[in-house]
Amino acid sequence: MRGMTPGAGRLRGVRERFKFWLRVLKAGLDPVDMLARFIAIAVLLLGIAGITVKLVFHLPWLVVVVILMAIALAVFAEGAFRVRGEVERERTAKRAEQQSQHQLALDAQQQAHEKDLASALALKREEYETKLTDVPAAVTPAEWEALCRPAGPDRVVFKLRRRFGDRGAFRDFNLFRCIVADPDGITTESDGLGLIRQYIPDFPDAPPVRPGRYRSEWRGRASDGRWVDITRGECEVEEPVAAGDGAVGD
């Protein structure tokens, strides 16, 4: 599509100005019409009294021209004032419409955002509920081993072992807890992801290692937060051993 030529642009500007002045003239004549009626009545009454003819025909032509120009100026001034008011009202109405459309667009965006957020929350809740139902089946203690052997004069190592080497079974739990009872029945526990725990370092406030029977209990925390019993074991610590002896077997 070819652009507008300079001549066509100037002609369009002239038409717009002509329309504007016609609009101004029309708007200015409306209030003058009422004034003209009163003047006509006054002239008629004065004419009947014989005053109008004498007054009008004895005025100099220059005064008549000035009066006519003043009337024309008053007409155009009143028309310009009225047209300006109409333009301002049109602009105000247009701005109000634009603001209304903008607010409608914002409301639509807000509703879409809230809908997306609600969908995301529903999806998260569904995933969470799925995780709650996706808990491990009942654990068979015979498939697991709780190993326990002395590893030094003041250390005992506890280990959780899967008999059949199924590493996927460990992923059923997100945390493991090892509960140890010493020969005097004092119980301490250690939580973590590791399957090997050293007694005492991994068991806070545990009493020193002493000869006797140590019992261990392993639990796993499922995705729903509940603790599941896995297996139990025990070992005998007869006497202190040298460091490095008695490593926990597989």
C-alpha cells in the first residue's frame, strides 16, 4: 500500500479545518438564536414606535460593520467554547473507556492467574496425596539384616543390610533410624540417610561401650511421614578389642 502524498495530506488538513469551523459556527449560532429572537421582538416594538428606522438608518456604515463583526466574533467565540467543551467530554469519555478496558484486561489476567494457581495447587495436592498412598508394602524382617560388631575398644558398628541386594527397597524410605539398647538397657537412637552407624559418635549422649549384649532396631520413614519397622538384631561385646579388628561384614 502506497503512502499518502504531501498534496493529499494538505487537502485532508484543509477539509478537517473547514469541518471544524462549520462545527464551531453551528455551535455558536444555537445560543445566539435565542438572543436574536429577543432582539427581533425589541426591533419590532421599537419599529412600531418609530424609533428603529431612525436609529438604524442614521448610524454610520462603519458602526454597522463593527456591530456585525462583534456579533460574528461573539458567535465564533461561543461556538469555540462549546466545541472545546464537547471535545473535552469526548476525551474524558474515551479515557474512561480505555481505563475500563484496561481494568477488564487486568481482571481477566488476574482471573487467569488465579485459575492457573488453583490448577497448580490442585496438581501439587494430587501429587502429595499420591505420595501418601505410595507407601512401601509391609516390610518382611527376614529379608533384612541388622548387623552389629565391635570395631575398637570404645566403638561398636551397626549396619542395615538387604539380604538379596535389592537397592530399590532402600528408596522406599527417606530416612533411617537406628535404635540401640546397651547391656544396661539404656536406649539411644540415631537418625540419618546412612546405613552404617558408629556407636558412640553417631549416637549423642550414649554411655561408653561396655561388655555385654547390644540390641539394635532399624526403622524407615515412609513418604507419608510414618515410621515402619524394618528389622532387629543383636550382638555380644565380650571384651575391648584392638582398633581395626572386627569390621562389619556384608
